[in-house]
Amino acid sequence: MANSTVTLVMKPIMLRLICDLMIWRGEDGESGSRISVNWFPSSIITPEHLSVSTKNTLYKSKYFTQILDHFNYNPESYQTFQHRYLINDTYWGGPKNNSPIFVYTGNEGDIEWFTQNTGFMFENAPHFKALLVFIEHRFYGKSIPYGGDEEVAYKNASTLGYLSSTQALADFATLIIDLKKNLTATDSPVVVFGGSYGGMLAAWFRLKYPHVTIGALSSSSPILNFENITSPYSFNNIITQDFRSESENCYKVIKGSWQQISDTANQPGGLELLRRSFNICKNDIDANSLEGWLGQAFIYTAMTDYPTPSNFLSPLPAYPVKQMCKAIDDPTLGNDTFAKLYGAANIYFNYTGNATCFDLDDHSDPHGLSEWTWQVTWVGAGMTTPMDFIQYTFEILEQACTEMIMPTEGNNDESIFPASEWNYNDRAHFCKQYFRIEPRPNWITTEFGGHDIERVLKRFGSNIIFFNGLRDPWSGGGVLKSISKSIVAVVAKQGAHHVDLRFSTSEDPEWLRNVRRREVKIITKWISQYYHSLGHSS
């Protein structure tokens, strides 16, 4: 890809785990399949001077011989693979002082990328004299079973069947227990951290392995986004409100643009007009890919609507939703809808100003995460073959076709996107057709719970912080009310996706500083209580 061309890259991070198929009705009454994607970013908050390829002193890479299958006793179950984890002992007080161990429960991506960008743990390690450990999720990064051979590991459902949240949690527990033993730190308390899918894993890890960790900070984790606990309209309703709260005109322009793009594309010379209007490079263009490109910008910007400049999914200014709406509301553009949208898209795709055109077909991945990169396309009325329009990552889709069935694709009449409904049968058909497996939409709530969560966790759960920013579309599936004195919901009205895990800056607003101070205070209490009980037991 030329340096001056902006690529349409979908960062991994479950970002919605699967290109969910939805049946919708066009104005002509015909049914069509549409691929809707609302992505699940990780807790990656990127200091611009760091990258996976940058030599750093933040950590050392280690490997642990991990078993393939923790739950069966078949011959294949005993196969092993090299499981990567990263460690930083710069500030650790050591085993003699029973100093704490902070563990990041890895998401669906390269653990180096997460580690380099999770500032909250690094910035608080000196205060707690904590050992930092970042554990990679199986089947991602360099933690690939079957001898590290991706072609074998990703071959089919038989090999990918070992990719699951429960296997990953068991990996974490096994590694942590072994590491503490080797460090003679069996009495050091462990606190787990995670954002997004990693935040879900952190919370579930505390519930399933309370003998391994004393508490969990679970940031922006939609653990209630399963089995009709959360409305399928919630995700896109929050995106809609994010833009509408900035400007009613901004909301109306975006909402009305989809039909205008479709109508223009169907006119003679319409595609060339769209190409010029949005500065698309000289390759294939159609209404579906253009709509997906714009949708990506709106969705990602809503999720990363941070109060300070960031370089997470893309370099962005502070409060990027506000900046997008300012571009759309620019009075010098008159009634030119496409010019307004182009200005908004530039906020997300070209804030640096380096792009000369936008390549809708480029699938390159500047962060070396191509295994979790896929192209997003919205399929118009009459299209019935989604694989004609999407390049997917086998392992991501496999997990989304087994256990991560998260209904988030609904759009009501007020939505910023065209009206549509979540349809489980579409997902099931897709999974059967391409993986020959049947999804288990009830498994997550069976394994980890979710229904009546307040009543259930009040009886036995403890020591979990659930952070959610209400500008984050995923907050609709999060825990927004404290359940007990020790299962605490920290909610920030102005917060976006796992903003609390970001590296701090001098420009952070006071509400964000207060969120982090509160989290540190709670974790301090957990550790103090642990030391108190440890002293009594000895």
C-alpha cells in the first residue's frame, strides 16, 4: 500500500466477533442480507511512539508449556503448546514481602500490542510494588497450538474447537499457579485486569477461580450482552445518541445519507460521482463498500470518543464525535451531503492529513495483526452470499459461531443506521454453512451466568470493579449498578470504551482522574483485606 493511501483496516478485538447477517426490507419490499459490524476494541490505548516492532524495556517475553485441552482426557487433550506471557518485575517488592501480582487477561490479539498500550497497570505498579504479567489468549499472537503452525491450528472446527473462553480461563489459572510456585510467591495476591473481551474474561476469572485471584478490574465488558438480557437495539441506540447529543442536524444528515448514497450509485455515472466525492482511489467502488467504510468511521469514533487525542484504532483528536459533527455542520458546505460526510470521514481516516485517497479494497495491517483483520461490507437488498463481500478471520468467526452470540445488530426507526432487526437464524445458517457447527447461544449464560445477575452475585460474588463509559456502545451490555459493597459499578457519563485503562495524560479531565483514583482505592482495599486475613491465618 502506498504511504499516501489510507487502508480500510479492521483491528481485531472481537470488535463484534462476527459479521452478523441481518434480514432487512428495502423500500421496494424485497428482502436482502446485510452484514452489520459493530466492533469490539480491546484495551489497546496506543502511545504513538510504541509499536509491536519497537524495541522496548516494558517487559520480557516468556513461554509456558500449556496443555491443549483442560477438560477432557482424550489422547489429543494432552498435546501441549508454547503459551506466551510478558512480565515486568521492575517495581515488584518480591515474594518475601508477598507483594501483589497484577495480571492482564489477554484479548483476541497479540499480547505485545495490548501490553504496550495498557498504561493503567504500568502507572500503578510502583504504588503497589506489583509484578506485572500479561498473558496471551490461546490461538492468538504467538500462542498457537499444534506446534505454532497456524495453517493446522486454523484448519477447521476440529482444531479450532479448542478455542474458547473456558479453555482460555483455564490457561490463565494454570499459568498463574505455576508462575507463583516458581517464584516462591504462593502467598502473593493476584489481581486481574482486562478491557472489552479481556474485561469479560477478567470478571469471569474472578467468579470461576476465586482461589487464584482476589479481585478483578473489568473495564467495558458487556457480560450481559447475551440471550436477550440486553436489547439488540442498545448498541446502535447509543451510537445514535452520541451523535445526536452533539447536533440534531449532524444526526439527520447521517441518518438520511444511506438512501442518498444508494440512489446515487444506481444512477448513470453515480459511482464515479461517489468516488470523486469521497476521494476513493482508482479501484473498485460500490455503494455497499462505501457505506461500510462510513459506518466503520461512525461506529469506531463513537466507541473511542475519548476526551484527549488518541491513536487507538486511528489517530483522532479529543472528542472526535464532536469534531465529526462540526465537519458535518460546516455552513460553507451548504446542502452538499457528500461533502459533509467526507469531512466527517476524514476525522477518522485521515486526521494526520497524509492520505491522498482512500482504498476500500486494501486489507493490509500496519500493526502486524492480519490474522484478526477483516474487511467490512454492508450487503444491499437482494444480496444473499455474504462471503462474496467479506474476508474473515477463521478463528474469530469460529469463536463467534460457538459461544459468543451477542445480539447487537438491531436498528429502530430512530437509529442513525437503516432500520433492521437481529435474527439468530441468520447467524446459525452462516455457521452451519461455513463451519458445519451449531452455535450455542445459551452457553455463556449457562457457564458464567448473567440472568438476575444482581440477585445471584449478591449471594456469592465479591471484589469486582465493572467500569463503563456511557458513550461507549458496549456499555448497554455492561453492569451499570453496584451489586454489593465489593462488586462495584463505576460509571462515567462522558466515558468511552475502557478509557480508564488508557495511559494518563496531563489533559485528562477531572472525572477521568477520579475514576482511576476510585479504582486504585478499591484495589488497595482488596489487597489490605487479603494481607489482614493472611496474617490471621498464619
